[in-house]
Amino acid sequence: MGFYCDNCGKKVNRNSNTCPECGVKFKAVKCPSCGYTDQADFFKGGCPQCGFLGEEESTGIDHKAKHVKTRKPFLDFISSKVFWIMSLILSLILFYIFYLISQDV
């Protein structure tokens, strides 16, 4: 995860004390999301003000690759309340059918 140099705008690793592009030394880190400025040590877990973690470091994986749509299971389309209500109704119907069958015998 990294931040950007205020001087040249290039991406800088979180642990760097100087910009690899222009060589400027950093005395403080400025959050690109909310503008909060403080010592770099305070940003190790992200911005203490807004929680911004920066962008992910390059892992060699192309995140812009075409995403393949996957089918969701049928039950994902039904809310849990509807599922339980329908299950209860079906159980009552089956119970009633078995009750009627047992009365005929």
C-alpha cells in the first residue's frame, strides 16, 4: 500500500522516507483521502483520521481483467424471512396431508 508524493505526484511506498522519483525527503505524511497530516509512524495501520489504507501494492495480478459473472444459487435470491415462512407453510401443508391420510385408515 502506498501514498503519493506532494512534490511530483508519483506513488511512494508507505515506509519510504524519500520520494524515489524526485528525491524529496518526507517530514510528514498527508492522507490523500481526507488531507490529515502527521508523522509516518501514525499511518502504519492507515490514516488515523479517516482509516484510508492507500491503494494495494502491485502483486502482478491484473485487477482490470474481465470479471466472469458467476451464477448465484437460487436460495441467495430469496430473503431468509421468505424462506422460513415458505418452509413453515410447506410443513403445515404436509402435516395436514399426513393427518388426513391417517384418518382414512
